[in-house]
Amino acid sequence: MPSLLELVRHHTDLDDADVAWLQLLQADWQIIADLSFADLVLWLPDRGGSGFWAGAQMRPTTGPTAYVDDVVGTFVPRGRRPMLDEAYTRGRLVREGDPEWRDDVPVRVETIPVRRAGRVIAVVARNTNLLGVRTPSRLELSYLQTAADLTRMIAQGHFPEEGQRSDHADSPRVGDGFLRVDAAGRVVYASPNALSVYRRLGLSGDLAGLSLAELTRELVPPRRRPDEETLSAVLGGRVHRDTEIGTDGVSLIVRSIPLRPNGEHAGALVLVRDVTDLRRRDRELVTKDATIREIHHRVKNNLQTVAALLRLQARRMDSESARLALEEAVRRVGTIAIVHETLSQAGEEHVDFDEIADRLGRMVTEVSAVGDRVRVSRDGEFGVLPSEVATALAMVLTEVLQNAVQHGYDPADEESSGSIVVRVRRLVGRLHLSVDDDGRGLPPGFDLDGSTNLGLSIVRTLVESELGGQLELGAAPGGRGTRAAIDVPLD
Ligand SMILES: Nc1ncnc2c1ncn2[C@@H]1O[C@H](COP(=O)(O)OP(=O)(O)O)[C@@H](O)[C@H]1O
Ligand SMILES: [Mg+2]
């Protein structure tokens, strides 16, 4: 489905300010669809003047739709829907007595010119499925009357209001709680849901006739409400804005839309939404994040303790091979600790792996016998990886780097120096990694499948079983040294 912006660019002469206006209208028109129990379609005038394009559509959440199919992107030539033409050219609201019949459904259509800076820039068609219309109750009458005020404001260029955008996810809907206040800020009508919300705040009687700002000041402790000015402006219905208030047990968002159907302030539509559960979940998420971070931190500390114990034990070994084996174990545990340290700082189950890879590169050369005669560099970026992948990949990378440093170069040969390149590419759904050294190369007749040493066994198990990827070990393409190539899927 084409976007509003695309349709405007392709088919109309509207300018950027017009588009901004229409987008602002779109941000708020769910409210109008709900209050009218009607589908809204935004019709854009064609550049050549030959008709209208449907630029956007909104269904009501309070009643049945009049459009089963999407209409966005369709074209209506002039003359076919005279109500569109009339609203556009005459700049006035058009309403017809007789319903249109669409697939056996009677639909009442009204058209509303959208005015900006004195010009009509588009038309909103309001389509009410009359099968859904019940005997009007007070709630329905209040909704419809408010919808009528808002549509009149659209036609006069008083709605939307510039600089006001509040289509964020928490924004209250009509069904959450609807109040109508008069010009003095006193409640004229409150929907049952709005009344329940205020009951939860501590109200015992009825809302009708009360000043919403005063009442809220009584029920809400000062630290849980906005400053005096905001409070009286929003709850008094004088500014188009959201604000959040509450008690210790209850949180709510209040949203006010001032109404000026005749150009003068005539009160406001106030929507209220109980967001207590939402806020509690926000707080729980924050503590969950902190807990996860703390756990990673402790795991890292414990791993460092294990590494220290192994190191102590290694020093006491008489057998050289046993000592070397323990030192390898120290290094492996240290690698996992690095990943957990990074996770404890990120506070998420994802890590930026580039920092880890570079740290591992430094760690491997620092402790090696060839020391600063061998340099590790990185080409490409790992980016962000999930923690499970990160732990396994860190182990793999350490072993492969360790082998390059340890077997590629001769520590006894003072002239022996080299460079190891970690090359990484992130492809769609995959990560490709190669580690090339320019050392002496694999021993003659080397066979990866036949190799039983621990390092490469760990690498193979992690790559193939844990990460579900592939490992290859062979001569580096430069004619010198060894390449380890690893390919792992990422989803
Ligand atoms: N980059 C490399 N350059 C030369 N030889 C290598 C390289 N990587 C692995 N090898 C060979 O593969 C063998 C097995 O490696 P590995 O399983 O890690 O055990 P270890 O490192 O303990 O010997 C090494 O002993 C070495 O002969
Ligand atoms: Mg090894």
C-alpha cells in the first residue's frame, strides 16, 4: 500500500507544509473515527484537477466498518462522487439525507473540507455503517456531538493544532475514558470508563458538574502531578496536550483537546487512560535489566576467581605439560569472563562484539612468546550479536588466534614477525569470519578431521554443534601461512 507521502508526491501539488498538516491530522483522527463510529478516508486532490486519490483511511474501533477493503491508493474521477467535489470546491461540510448502499450495507457519507492557511487542501469523507447505529444513548450523543465539533474545526482550519503530536503508544483512546468539559473546565459528561478511572483515583461521588482541574488537585498528591500551570491548562481543557498524573497506586494519562467549533473556546474533549499496569511493567523491566546485568557481573567475578585458582595450581605443577594445560584452561576461562564483563555493561542480551574481538586479539599476543613481533588486526565489523553466539564465538576466535600466534611463528627466531588478520563479513542471515596468518603454515599432511588436540576439538564442536556453522582450515590464499574460515548462521 502506498504511503500518504508517496501519493502526495506522485499525484498532487500539495507542498511540505500541507503534508505536515495532513500528517498531524492523521495522528489524531482515530479519535474522530471512534467518536463518529465511522470510517474516515482522506481524499487528495489530483494535480490535474481530474479527481481525488484516497491518501489514508481509518476504521473506527467503536463500531462496524463501512469499508471491508482498503481504499488507499484508489482514484475517483470528478463527477463520480459529487459530495467530494462539493466539499472541495465550496469549502463546506456536505451531508446527504439518503444513505449510499454498498454491498447491502447502508452507509451514510459526509464530506469535510480540510482547510489550512485559508485554503482547502484535501477532503475527509466520513462513512458511517448504519447497520451498526443503535438508539443513541447519552454516551453516543456526547461522542457524536464532539465529533461534529472536531469536524467543524477541520473545515475551519482550527484542527489539527500545529506543534501537537501525541500519537505515541500510551496515548489514550476514546474507549479508555471520555470526558467533555465546558468552557469553564467543568465536566458536562463523563463516560462510564472515565468515571471508573476517577473512582480508582479516589473519587466517591459523580463527576458531572465538577471542575476537573480542582478535583484532580484534591485527589492527586503534588509530587505525582505536573506544575500548577500545566495542570490547570490541560485538565481545564485549554491546551492540546498530554500529561501524566496519579496516586501511589494508580497512574493515568490525561489528554485534552480544546474545542472551538465556532472559533471561540467552547470547552474540551478530555481522554483519560489508566496506565497503572503499563507503568508497573515498565518498572519491572527496568529491574529485570538491572538484575541481568548484576548476574553477568557476578558470573564474570566467579570466572575470574576460577582462573586465579587454576593459575595458582599451574605454578605448583612439576610437570611442564600439566602446567601448560592448566595455563590454557586459565586462558579459556578468561575468554568467557570477557564476554560476561561486556554483557554486564550492556544490560541487554546482545553485545557489540568488535570490542570483544579486539580485546581477545590483544590478550593472545600479550601472553605469547613472540609478543609484540606479531600484530593482530581486524578488517570488517562483527556488530551486535546475541549473547549465546557471542560466548561461543569468543571461544572459537581465541583458539584460532592462539594457534596462529603459537604455531605460526618461531619464538626462538628473533627475525620472525608477522601479521594476523581477522576478516569479518556480515551477510544476510550469516556471519563469515576468516583468520589469516602469514606464518609457517600447517604441518605437512595435516588433517582437520584427524586432529585430536583439544584446541581444534573445542573449535569444531562450538562451530558445528553450538553455532550450527562450518569450519575450514587450510593454507592462506597469499601462499604463506594458514587460514581458518568460519561461517555461522545468524537469525
Ligand atoms: N595457524 C596455524 N599455523 C600452523 N599450525 C597450526 C595452526 N593452527 C593449527 N595448527 C596445527 O594444528 C594443531 C592442532 O591445534 P590445536 O587443536 O589447537 O592444538 P594445540 O594448539 O594444543 O596444539 C597444532 O598443533 C598445529 O600443528
Ligand atoms: Mg591450540
